[in-house]
Amino acid sequence: MSPPCGDLPQLDPPLKGAERRLVEMFHDQLAEEWEIYTRPHLNGLRPSVVVLHPDVGTGVFQVVQSESSNEDIFEKPLQRLHFIQRNILELYCPRLEAHSGIAAITLGLVLPHLSDLEVDDVESRSSGTWSGAHIICLASYACA
């Protein structure tokens, strides 16, 4: 895990509640083979969390701090995730073909203030806007 758990409180700016919960959830739930990177540099793009597994692939997650369920608020973070996905493919995986290689990079937009039902409602109203990304709410995950 990078940075190590003990160094997370020293991040600047500090992790907010949802980012901290996401990192803790991955740390608690993922097998040891997974590598967890909190706010990795990635050529200056800095998503909230990136997880890597040598056999499974990469996951890029961005926490959206808005408490609104208006899908327009999530459009820019989702576009940013797709931009990061393309950059990872081009910069770090240039030998993978663009069409099939993109499947090795999973995207996740984390909406911590919404319930599962609210996330479902936003997805149903967005008519494909979420294409290629998983929507995650942290409401059901309580940290120890």
C-alpha cells in the first residue's frame, strides 16, 4: 500500500472521510496480491485511489464529494476518469491494443453521500453517461 497506512494522516491535503473509507475498504476487502495507491501521481492526474493486481488489472477510483444527486455534477469527474484511463493505457500499457486493452482498466466513480437507491436513480436518468464506469456508494460500508 502506498503510502503505508501509518502515513495516510500525513497526506497533504488530508484524506477526507469518503477517501479514507474507500482506502480502508480496499485494505480490508482486497486480497494481499492487490496493490493500493492513494492519490498516485500518474503523470499529475492524481485520482483518489488506484488498485493494481498482476493477473486482474487496474482499477481507478475517484471520490465525488458532492451531496447532490444531480447527474450533471458527476459528468466532469466521469470525463476525468475516462481521460485517466486513456492516459494509463497510452503511457503505461502502450503494447496493449486500445480497444481490448481498455478492458484491463476498470473505472469507479465513488458517490459516498448517496444510497444504493439514489445511485440507481441517477444511473437510470443518465441514459448511458456512466458508460464503462462502476458507480459505488459507501453508505453500506462502515469503517471499524
